[in-house]
Amino acid sequence: MITVLVEPADLAGERLELAGDRYHHLVRVRRAGVGTELRLVDGAGEARQGRIERVDRRSAGVLLGAPVPGLEPHRHVELIVAPPRPERASWMVEKATELGVAAVRFVATERDPRSIGEGNLERLRRVAAAALEQCGGSRLPALSGVHAFSELPSLLAALPRRLCLDFGGSAFPAPDDAALALLVGPEGGWTAGERSTLAALGCEAIALGQRVLRVETAALAAATLAFHSGSVASASAAAFLR
């Protein structure tokens, strides 16, 4: 079934008009026509059935049906991560959206003060929107940054469980229902000062194994473990980022 991302207000009524880029992608690219069943999502967690009842030259009319499950994970997981290179950041955001990560917060570190810029952040939001339609989810991840490292206390305030990937960390814990922050450092890892700050903020150091993982790979591997069974989380003594 085709998933279409719309505005939250669009799901309030009985009918919906799709025009512009949404119409073009649905009718011209996906070749949807009258009678095509749709899944309409608002990016905020709500979803409804829909059926195309009219197709014109520039718009399509959709009859809205009953609410349907949002298909979101039961656990709230946020990634707080040193920004990788643009193409890797795009891949990470795409896959994090598919997994159901609630937010990706980019944070500057001593070894990676890289900036993203508002233009690139908007591009990442478009990547997330496309990924949401592809996977059938209903909630877009919040994307923000690059935050100063000093903003960590506020970024972590609503996240009682805090894990940071680090050299020499312990095995990944079995998942639970607590809202979780996963902190992923830059190429070369956290500095000694950053480790001290993270420890003071209640962040538990964990490792993903002996192999060297890039930032975006480590972030997605950790997110997957946070959502699923701990049976595969038998990490050994060290993980490295490069």
C-alpha cells in the first residue's frame, strides 16, 4: 500500500485534496488512479486509511477512512551524534527514520566541530520524509543541530536512560521501556574531558564489539539493539569509531 505524508490538519476531515509534488509523485510517478488504497500519515504519529476517488489534471481527491496503527516502536529512542560527512549523515537519517528513531540531534565535539547548516538540515528533513513514506511509519524524527556540547544537559533532560558508545564500555544492556538517549562520538572517539562530562550526566559507556565502526554504522547498530531483543547484544570489551 502506498503511504503518503500529509499535514496533521489534513487528517481531521473526511476528504483530502492532493496537489503539487504530492499529486505528481502519487499519480505521475506511482501511477495511482481512482480506487487506489492509500495510507495517509501526518508525521506526528497519526495514520488513516484513504482511497482515491477522483483524479484530475492537477489534483487528486482522497476519501479518508478509519484510523490505522501508526507502526511506531514502543520505545522512544533519540540519537545524539557527532555529525558525519553529508552523504553519510543523509544515509544515517534515512535508516534511522526507517527504524523509528524519534530524533537525531547533531552535537559538536572537540574532534569534530563540523557544521551542517540550515540548508543541509532541510535536505535531511526531505530525506526523512521520503524514508517515512517508503517504510510506512507515521512519525518523522526531529532533526536539529549542530548543538554545542554544552547543550547536552538540556538535550538529555527528558531522557532518563543514557548510553554513550565508547572504547572499553560494557555490553549493550537488554532493552527496556525507558526513553533512551544514544550518544555517538566522532572519528577518534570522545576526549577525556568529554568522557568526564558524559559520566557526570549519567551516561553509561557501552561497546558494540571489537570491530571498528563508523559513526553512522555505530549509531544505527545501537538503535537497532535498543528496539529489539538483547539476545544479540553480547558485545565484547571494546568498540572503536573512525
